[in-house]
Amino acid sequence: MYNSSAAFSSSNTQYKNRLFVYEVEGLSSDSNGNSFNVPIRNSGTVFITVPYSRMNQEMRRINNLGGKVISIQPVGNDVPAQTSQPAPQQKAASNNKKSMTQAEPKKAKKKVPVNIYRPKNPYVGKCTEIYDLVAEGGVGTCRHMTFDLSGGDLHYVEGQSIGIIPPGEDEKGKPHKLRLYSIASTRHGDNLEDTTVSLCVRKLEYEDPETGEQVEGVCSSFLCNLNPGDDVSITGPVGKEMLLPDDEDANVIMIATGTGIAPFRAYLWRMFLEGDKNPDYNYTGKAWLFFGIPKTANILYKDQLEEMVSKNDNFRMDYAISREQQNPEGGRMYIQHRIAEHADELWEMMQNPKTHTYICGLKGMEGGIDEALSAAAAKHDVNWDEYRKAMKKEHRWHVETY
């Protein structure tokens, strides 16, 4: 549903046809006298050229011979393509170690703004716009709202959050504590003038199990009941976990439930909607969004998302609509089931060191996502938990759930 799978498939096939160079140290012969017929460099390492289809088999053979892979590079990325010649121009292995997931060397990061405004001295901005996001027949209340920042110095980047301090006091007579909300707009704001910030907020409503009374969330109710012109106390920004990579050719996998779409709205608007008005960023990678919602009427930003899919071959989107679609077992279709359907393709994408995966929304989806990707990794004799930890260490696996 709403995808450009042909473009993605072509890219994956091209990647699978590539060659990679393993830099290995500590090789010896096994009990059967098997060894690699390659010269050992002064640094004690050797280079072995491996096709993508045999990467895991070669890894096992190297392990059986007591070797250790200390780096993996695609051929053509400033590494030797032949195993028969040493590469004196390359630094010794001890100074050039790389983890098993083939991530590129880190680049110098731009400074990320943090805590420009704190709870004791928040920025007070006015609501300039607020509108419903849930269509007729949908579940619950969710609204998009925009605040004016022109009177202060609050600025942010995609993937960060701001704090909102609701007015009034709690039952102990103390001021309400702030609540954090993921920013749903790009750094340039919805008006592209660097003077606004937007949120996507669902009103918390539930029935008290003991009293049966209807309970509403303090801060979410305050926000969803705003009118243009109302004042809002704002802190932040905060957060570095969900930042977009600086590389404009990075591949971005996004997995969201409900208002977890907020940071991904910011990503996608930056990638595909700002266009000529955003000359400092030209996205050329591939973006794939998985979006879990209860009903079609609950697809937040539906028209804009589907328009972006129709106009951009490098943006793919799949819904998991729990109350309208069935999983293969006949039960409700949740986002983990949709991930399971595409787990092998996602696994292939994750082999690319330029692929980043982001998860935002309900914490309950994490276990199902891990289970699906674990099954895909096991087909290649890879332990998913270890691989995920390696991606996390390389800042390629990003999670913000609640």
C-alpha cells in the first residue's frame, strides 16, 4: 500500500552484487590444514575480497581459523580490491578498527541546541494555529498545533523535543511539571521562516478502573483545548537520540504508532516538501515509513504523506491498520506484523552502513519488531541482539518509545 517497492528492489539487488574487503588479523590453519592463500602484511593483517552472497560463510571460515575481522569495506571505497597485494597506504589495523556492521567513520557533528529555555524561565509563545488530525469516524482526539517563537531565541533541529508547562497547580498545590513532546516540524518551522514550532498531540482520555470516572490528561487536554492567541510556556529543546544523520544520501527506516509520527513528519517534510526553500539540504537516500494506526480515519497527515509517496520514487510507506486489516494468522494487523512481512528486505537494507532505523511510539511494539528482525538475521547466522547493539553503538539504531 502506497509504496515504490520497485525502486527499493533495484537498489537492494545492486547492493547484493557488490564485493567487500575483509581486513583480518590472527589467521592460522585449522585442524584440516585449511588456510587462506593471502600475504600477511607488516601489521599482521590480510585483505580478503568477498562477494555479498558469501559474507556470512567467509565469516565462519575466518572464525574457524582463529582469525578476527577488524574491518569491512565495500570495494571501490578506497580499499584494495585484490587480496594478493599488500596495501601500505592503509593505516595499521590497530588505528583503523571498525565494527562488524560496516559503519562509515564518524564525521564531525554540528552543534545541537539543548536547554535554551529551562523550567524556571520558560519561553512564552502564542498558539498561532491548531486543527484536528483525526477524520470523522476515527478514535480519540489528536491535533496539530503551532507556536510562535519570534519573540525569543528558541531554535531546534529535527528529532528533538520541547517541554510544555501546563498552567495551574497539582493536587499538592505545586505548579504542574513539564511534559515532553516530540517536535513535528522542521527546523525552519511550518512557515519556513524559522519562527515557529509545531506539535502533534493526542488528548489522553481514559476511565479510572476504580471509580469509573472519565479522566483526562492535564497537559494534553490543555494543549488540545488551545485557541489561536493563547499563551504557552515552552522549555528546551532537548534530545539527541532521534537526530537525522547529516548524510543526505542516508537511508532512513521509520517505524511509528500514533503520534509517534511527529518526528518523522519533521524528517519527511525536510526531505521531500521544503524543496527549493531549503537549499542547504538535498535528500537523495531512500526513506521507508511504517505507520501503525487503529483506523484509516486515524492516519495522521494522510493526504500529505500519500502525496509525497506519489511524487518521490525514494519514499515508500506501509500502513498497519489494526481494526481494519488482518495479519496472516487472522488477528489484527499491528505494526510488528507489517515489519515481519518485510523483515528480509529490511535486513538487507540494514547491511548498508548508511541505513538508519528509527522507532517512535508505543513501547509495546519493540518486542514484536525484534522478533521479526531476529528471524531475518538468523537466516544469515547472525545474532540479532548483538547486531542491534552494534548498530546502536554506531548511532544507526534510534528508539524513543513510551
